[in-house]
Amino acid sequence: MKKIITTVAITLGCVVFGAFIHARYIEYTTLPTPTNSHNIEGFAGQTEAQAIRVATSYAPTDFTDAAQKSVESVVHVKVMQESRQPSFGTDDPFLQFFFGPRMQPQHQGPQLTGSGSGVIISNDGYIVTNNHVIDKADKIEIVLNDKRVFEGTLIGTDPTTDIALVKIEAANLQPLAFGNSDALKVGEWVLAVGNPFNLTSTVTAGIVSAKSRSMGMNGNQMGIESFIQTDAAVNPGNSGGALVNTRGELVGINTAIASNTGSYTGYSFAVPTSIVQKVAADLKEFGEVQRALLGVTIAEVNNELQKKYNLEKPEGIIVMDIAEGSAAKEAGIQQEDIIISVDDITVNTVPELQEKIAQHRPGDSVRLKIIRNNKELEIMCTLRNIRGTTDIVNVSNAGNLLGGVLKPLNDEEKVKTGLRYGLKVEQAGNGKLRESGVKDGFIILKANRTPVTNVKDLEQIAATASEGLFISGVYPNGKVAYYAVNIQD
């Protein structure tokens, strides 16, 4: 009996002690329900705002609202090109040399050659996509989420950032609001929205894996790579689509994947909206991106450079060389200066510095914090364009500088020459083309290694060329020729 009484007493004591602990500690640390706000104040000494933040941090992330906003604003971009099939029966010696004695390309009309995604950014039909999605397109077709189909007009492209702007004439559009890509944090949830493998309105989720990532994928010598890296699944067809945060705001344009197979294997990359928004605004207003430059050759400070220059730690971007007449030269920046911030935003990698400068136009001023002889200095620097001035680059001025009468090859000329594209010099005129030796009839195929399909292509390349143009092409008799064109005033 004594044992039974002792056991019962111990049990009752444990129950009372457990109830006390539960009431005193565990109950007061239970996460409050946000909707029951009148009970939140005073929980474990928390304010209402603190308690709500704690509650939300433990709650599962809901992507439904962001996904619904995004799919209505993401479009399917279909690219068509003129298709030509060989047929027989030509005596043209030029064609015989390239295609054999009886081959002749025959026009077959536009054919679907690729597809991708795009994002509606305005009520009046402006759409952002990737340059590589619409590159060489003869016709662009835009399919909305509600299945309406429109023909897209190319407003402009920027190969240096792989961004293009397209316009459709449509009503009742739902644009996606721009978010702040600079505010993104590593580990934050994001959604990728697009049309992989022609599967329309596909949404995948992941986190931000890294920021300001450079992969060396942009072949343009002035290419800017400062990607948002995510593990959201992205596949062929997602290019040009939206990367959005959990509030349904556009924070990037999905552009590339890191893969040995051509399909998603773990990581994808997006151009941040800090760049996209500025590029789109330039293309809309000027038809050309107004690229601002410091005019420096730079490198990231590593352990070796830290020891060489006796620095406290390996941080910032070291200036290795400075171009004459550049923004940096005029501002008083010197070789071996180390740039550690732009407008109070820390930069430790080349992509970070490029991204911050790319957000500006020629004539804008930036505040640089530098280290010189182990002392911090602040320098105001007025950025310049590729020609070393603070003027806005006008594409039409570049065309006038070249001179001559230039026209894209028409269908008959394409059939006769067997060329899919080209810009014919009908009259070389008295400008830079004539000075470089270009003769009437020359067909320009590439300028600075970039294909040229129309006058605007050539003008854009000329407007951003720092040293000149290297033009390659062919004459109607089959003679291949190359010319170096000095476009400096």
C-alpha cells in the first residue's frame, strides 16, 4: 500500500510540475495566429509586429498569388525565318561555285525556327525578352496567356546584355511590375515563369543561389554579365521569361542555364531588373542603349594583389589601366587605385562594378569610394559614352557618318545570291564606306563579327564601336572582301 501511495504521489507531482512548465514557458512561446491580433501583444515579451514576423517566418511560403500574376504577364515568343529549299536548274556561275552545277535556293515562306518567352512591362504592349530569342527573326509572333496572337515589332536590341524590346498593338494587357533586384537576398524564394519545351505558362520555384555571377557566356567584347543565379528549373524555351519574387514582382529575365546536356541540371541565370529596366527604357526612347563607361581596365583584388600592394584585406576592384580622355581620367582616378563602392554600394567583383555602372547613362555622375596608398578617398566621376563624350549616342548620326545608300537584300536578290540575309551597298557615297574602299554592289554580311540584316543593325554596331568597324561580305561575282572602316570623327 505504501508503494502504491508513493507511486501515485510521484505521478501527481509530475503532472502538476508539467502543467506548470507548460503554462509558464511553452504556452507563451507558441506562435500566435496573425488573424487573432488582439492576443498577440505581450507574448513572451514580443510586440505585435515582432510576433507576426516570427509567425510568418515559420509558415510555409505561398506562391499562388505571385504565380497567378506572373502567368498573365508572360508571353510565348515564336520566331519565324524565311525558309529556302534547293531546287534545280540554274546556270549562274556564282551559285554553281557554292552549290554545284544545278542547285538553286527557292523561297518557301516563313517557317517557325525557334521560340522562347517574354514579359509584358507596359499596358500599351511593350515586351521584354532576350536578344538571342529573336536574333535573325524575319517575323515575331507573340501569343498571350489568353491565347490571343499578335505580330511583334522589334523596337531594339542590346547584345551586350542579351536584352531585346518588342511591341505589340493590343489592349487589356496585364504588365508585370518591376521589383528591386538589388534588394534580393541569397536564399530568398523566386519563381521562374516561361514556356519550356513549348509548355506554356509553366511555373517553377527555387531560391536565389548567388548574385552578380559571371559565366563568360556573352561573346560580345563589351558584354555585361551580372546574373542572378537560382536553382529554379529553367529549360530551353524559358529564355526571355520572368524571374519573380514572392510578391509577384519582376526581378530578372531568365537567360541561360549551366548544363552539359542543354537541359536544366541544377542552376539557371537571369539578367537582373536593375539592368533590364534601364536597357528597356533606352531602347524605347532612343532605339539604342546609352552605355555609360568609366574607361578603365580592372581586376579583382585577390590575395596576391593584397600582398603586392600591402593592403589590409583583399577587397574591391583595382584599376590596372586608364583610357585617355575617359571619365576616370578626367575625374583623377589613377592606376592602382582600388574601387570599393559606387554610390555607397560595396563592389567586390567585376560584375558588381559593371552592373552598377550599367544602370547609368552618359553624363550621369557617380560617387566612387577608392583606396589609394591605404587611405580612403571619395571621387565624383561623370560617366562618358563609347566616343568619350557625355552626349547621348544617336543611332541615325552613326548611319550618316558611314554614308552611302544601303538596303537589305530583297527576296529576288536572296534567291539569286543564295544568301539568307545581307545589306547591299547600292551606292557607296562619299562617307566612311567609300574612304575605306567599299564599292557599289558590295553585300555586307557582318560588322565586328555581328551579322547585319538591315541598316539599323549596322548603325547600332557603328554607334557602339570604340575603335572602328571591321566589315566582311561578298560582291555579286562571288568575291569575298574585308574592310576596316574608321568611324571616328
